[in-house]
Amino acid sequence: MRKQLLFVGLTLLSLSSYGNTISILSKNINESYSKTVKVSGSFFLGFQFSQKSNIDKLNVLFPSKSTGTLCIDISSIDGRYKASLEHELTQAVSKLNQLEFPTQYQTELTSYKPNELAVKATLGKSCSDRNRKSLLASWSGNIEGEHPVLLIRSDARKDVVFVPNISKSFKCKKFKNEYKVTYDKYCELKGIDITEVGSIKIKRKNLQSIPDEIIELVYDSKK
């Protein structure tokens, strides 16, 4: 399985540089918070920067002069909060942009701990565009020195992220959270410049054979 995952064109040295603030209209937001939890059928739930502090404000990292429709899916680890956001970029944007969206559940959102809110941000012609590219997100405006984290739901006994071009592997770990409903594992990609990685492969092991998950990373290469 191949997925277009990342479209960034900045080096990690400049990730803390801010672009604009993007305001999303309430009519383009669909969110819910319920005691009835829903199990996700997806494998890939989020790709974002690690976060040491509490949930702050949502930010998205854009490559230089990005245009198109921004689509964001947010899922809480306990399955209670779900949201989808859509925004047409009326002008080209670059760097790290803070998103302002009028949520009805600010108190509930700020109660979650780091990595308990998965963000899947994509950019394309529309939110139904199958060829849209994914973007790195962050719940913190200060991402200097932080590393990417892949959030997944997997029934495999073992999941390992392998980065072919640097021959480096990262073990995925299970969350200790007892309410891990939507996703249950996190994979920390430490010590790499994600903008220099062309693809990552998630090797999965179980009692029976499981196909690898191959995620293609698309970015503006400076090489």
C-alpha cells in the first residue's frame, strides 16, 4: 500500500519560522464530542511533531508558496472527539501557520495530553482529491528541536518504521493510555531531517505475514 504523506520544503533549522494565521470559518468545520466512542478503521491516523507540553494551538507546516484546499482530520485517542476542517487557501502560504478555528469543545481539547490528539493534514485540489499531499502538523508553535511522530492503529504484534535512504529503524510503541480506541501506537522518528527522506516503510510482524505499509514522502528538495 502506498500513500502520499508529506509535502514540505523547509529545513529543520527554519521550522520555527512563522507564516500567516489561517482563520477557518465555522461553516467549514464538522466536529463532535461524545461519550459513545468510535473505533477507527484506518491504519494511519496522524503525522505530527512531538510535543512536550500540553495542547496549545494547532499549527501546520507548509512548503514554500503552497496553494489549494487544506483538509484536516483530528481524532482523539479515546475516540470521543472527531473533527474535519476545510479551508481554501486564497493566497499562497509558507512556513509554519497557526490555525484559528471556532471549536465548541475548547475545554475538552485542552484536557488531552501530548499525542492524544492525532492530526492528519492534507493539501490538494479538494478534500475529495485522492492525490492530495499530507503536511506535518503540531499542537505547539515552538517545534525547534522536536521530531516527527507517526500515530497508527495496528493489530500487528510488532511495527517498525524503516527509513531506506539512511538505513535507520524506529520501533513503534504502544500507548499506556487505557482508552486507546482510535489509535494505539506511536512511532518516533528521532535524529533525522524528515525533509531529506523520500519514503518510509512500516514493517509489520505477526503470527502470519502482513504486507508492509509504504509511505511516500513528497517535498521540495533543495538538493
